Amino acid sequence: MKKTDEFRGKTVVITGGGGILCQSFARTLAERGARVAILDLNGEAARAVAQEILAAGGEALGVEANVLDADSLKRAHEAISIAFGPCDILINGAGGNHPKGTTSQEYLLKEHLKEEAVTTFFDLDPVGIQFVFDLNFLGTFLPTREFALDMVEKEQGVVLNVSSMSSLRPLTRIPAYSGAKSAVSNFTQWLAVYFAKVGIRVNALAPGFFLTDQNRSLLTSEDGGLTARGNTIIAHTPMQRFGTAADLDGALLWLCGSDSAFVTGVVIPIDGGFSAYSGV
Ligand code: NAD
């Protein structure tokens, strides 16, 4: 399993670690010697990822935890402290969208107001909007409040948030997700300043389009081809493809490691050029 010893002795806590992108982060860091604690609401998924890392000779612990429940995070923290000691690196990966915060069309046409099957802006449900803001923003705030205290004690540490390319310019149809990820990016800068004098660096990844369970049905059709939205995305991505989890590894390792010792408060788009391209 081991590639280098770069993260030997470091305890890394990864929320959402049972999901597609964050389980890849867990493997990548474990391969470099880190002890990885994989937190997920889906305890089975977290334990399965940990099991796989252990079987490959790495050090990992799967923990069921809810990033929106302070008590659940406290319990997870206690279990991790016993197994691995204090947290050195926190990756806030849990996040996502909700159908009740998503319009079905990119633009409003007057006739949509009479069409049952169309979800317009006027049909959006505050419950969906709240869910998305809570999961992405509070779900970053609460784990940071729980785990960054270990780093203050050592006067050293790294927090890596997972924002989104849609925080830079909102994508159509997902106002809540785009707004919530903008809040994550903004909070990344706020925390970077606030923690600067206690040796904690805070940065964020802003992934573009990566095929995962969250968006597979939006971007691909059952025959394996692309949906209209999938085609539009590829047409607006200068590199002409979706990202893969491994595309995040370079920025992940750099921001978690000592080569970025003077870097804090940055949000790095990893999107094949999508956010740089105006479409013309
Ligand atoms: P995913 O759905 O595969 O993983 C998310 C994980 O978070 C899941 O395992 C889920 O169980 C867990 N989770 C959900 N609610 C939780 C809670 N309350 N407490 C603890 N865990 C919880 O998604 P992914 O695509 O791997 O996304 C990972 C991160 O990357 C998310 O923050 C997402 O918004 C962001 N992101 C993804 C993309 C993409 O294209 N996939 C693009 C930009 C940003």
C-alpha cells in the first residue's frame, strides 16, 4: 500500500469519507502513511473503506457520524483520539444537494407556471434549501469546531474544505447548492485568517464535474451516453471530459502537505478549465 512516508504519524479525519471522492482521498493519504479516520453518516460505507485500507496494509478507522450533530461528532472524536491520537488534518468532504432545492429547467418561461411536471423557482421548498445550506455549511462548521481544537493545542494543522466550481459562478438549476458552496469558500477564507496565528492553514478544493452517484443520472443516460446537460458540460470544458477522483490528488497532497506551508485561504478550481471558459 505504501507509496511514500510523507504523512507518516499524521492523523487525518475525513468527513463524507464513505462517498466517492472522499474515499479516494482516504486511500491516497493512507498510501502515504497517514492514519485515516473515515467519518460518514453511512457507517457501513465508512467501515467498508476503512476495511479496504486495512487489508492493503494501511491504518484506518471507519466511524459512523453525522456532521450536523455536535454530540455525534464528539463521540467520533473520542473514538479517533483513542485509536489514533489528536487530529492533524481535517478534510470536510461531506456535502451535497437536494431535489427540493433544484429547479427542473434552466430558464423560466411563463407557461412553466401552469405545468405540473415543471419545478420552477416558485416551487422550491425552504426545507430543501435549508437541508443544502445545513449539510454544506454547518456540516463544515461543526466538524471544524470539533477537530481544529486539537490543532490549536499543537499550533499546527490543516483544514481542507470541499467547495465546488459552482461557488465561483452559479450553475443553472441548483441555487441552494451554489449558494451553500459559496458560503463554504467564504468561510474557508475567514477561517484561514482567524487561524493564521495558531499555525492552522485552511484551504479548499473546488471540483468541477466528477461523475458520482449524486450526479450520474443528471449527466449520463442509461445507454451510457450523455444527457443534454452532460453534453453541455463537456462542450464547456476545454479539456473535454469529466474529472476522475485521481484528478484531485495533486491539489489534495499539496494542500495537506508541507510544500504548501505558506498557502492559506485559497480555493482551487479543479475543473478541466470549465470556470475559465466563457463559452466563446
Ligand atoms: P458522495 O455523495 O459520493 O459523498 C458524500 C458522502 O457524504 C456520502 O458518503 C454521504 O453518506 C456523506 N454524508 C451525507 N450527509 C452526511 C452527514 N450529515 N454526515 C456525515 N456524512 C454525510 O459525493 P461526492 O461527489 O463524493 O462529493 C464529495 C464532496 O465533493 C461533497 O462536498 C460535494 O458537494 C463535493 N463536490 C462534488 C462534485 C462532483 O462532481 N461529484 C463537484 C464539486 C464538489
